[in-house]
Amino acid sequence: MNQYQEDIAGMQPTQMTASPVLGTETRTTYQTTTQFEGLPLDQPVDVPVYETVLITADNVRQAIGALEEQEQKAIAYEIFLGVPGAYGGDYELIFEDDGSLNIPNFQRAVEGVISLAGDAVAYDNPYFLDILQRGDVGEMTPAELAKAFQDRVAEIEAGKRPQRVVNFMDPVGLQAALNDASASVLGRKMTGPEMKEFVDEIHKQEASGISSISVRARAEQFAREAAPVEAGAMDHANAAALIMQAAGIGGRR
């Protein structure tokens, strides 16, 4: 049992957070059959059986606790790079003086991302869950993540003169605003990658020093630029509806 697992096991029930559903995944098992549609087969065949299972916060905690330190460090890097504020912007909180992972701080960061993943479920956004599972977030190797982390540390050190504190907007709130804009402009929700790109874009603008950002206007502009053909079709549909309404066709009487 590693340090992460020991700390999780040592937590009292009152200290454990709830275990919300963070997403789903499809699991495949195989069953051996000797017939197909009632007809016998010459030899047994393994048939795949697909099952959709829920991923809970406790599933994530247990999976992370079972990882080797190198993979836990990779998750720590990814959290630091992908979730502004999870470590308070202080990369020194990730490690102990001997270079090992600071487990209490790592746990706090993981719990923060679990909370964001739970909030993002309503928007069909698996980004935060992907970070926790080391899934589709760029598919970087631990070595590549370590290099990206060191590059980011260098940027932070270079930017310390003068030091500026950036309070990033809540990613979940930005996703909700983008989905509202997308429903109006495109008639659909945005995809997970589209929402990540929008959140990253807003955070970069904040980091660059822009003090006043109209999230609604930026969200509508982003939705139009992301799918101009869909936006144009929606504009035509809305215009046609207004014309019909003005002519007394299909409107309220």
C-alpha cells in the first residue's frame, strides 16, 4: 500500500466526501456461446457483451491510489497545467524537498478536480474526468507532461517580475454560458473539446491582463466561429420564423 492509499484508508467517514457520479464508460466482457440465433455452431465462439457502467468519485480515488508514483506525478502535472488554481498556481506545492509527491496537497488537488468533474457532468463534459483518469487529455506521456510542467515553471519564474495574481473565471460557469450561447446560435450543445478550447481561450485572455471580458459576447462569437455553417442555417431559420410570425402564420393568436 503506497502513501496515497494509506492516507485514504486513514480518513474517517466524516472526512470522506460524497461519491457522486462523474461519468460513464463502456466495459466489454466476453461470453462463450455454442449457438447463434438458435442454431448450433461448429465450435464455441467468444461473443462480446457491452455494459455501460457509472464512474464515481470513489472509483477515481481508488484507481489513483493504486497507481505508481510516476503516474500519480503525471496526474499532478496534468492537474497543474489543465486546471488553473488547483494548486493555487504554486508548483512548489506539488513536491516535497526530496522530489517525492506531496501527498496531502495532491489529495486536495484531486478532490478539487473531482468536484469540478461532478459539476461538469450536467454539461456532458468529460474533460476533468479525463484528467483524473489520464484519458484523452492530449494523450501525453509522463515524460512529455514532465517537460511541459518544467516549461510552465520556467514561464512562471520569468513572469514573477512584477508578480500579478490572476483570478480565473469558474470553468463550469464558462461552459454553461457557452452552452447557452450555442443553443441560441447553433441549436445544439457544444462538444467537450469545444468547451475546453473556449475555457482555455478565456483563461488566456485573463492571464494576458484583459480586465473586462464579456463572456456572453465571447461565447456567441466562439460558437459562430466554431460552426459557421450551422450558425448561418440557424440565422435563416430564426429569420423565417419571425417573418411567419409577423404574417400571422404559426404564431400565437
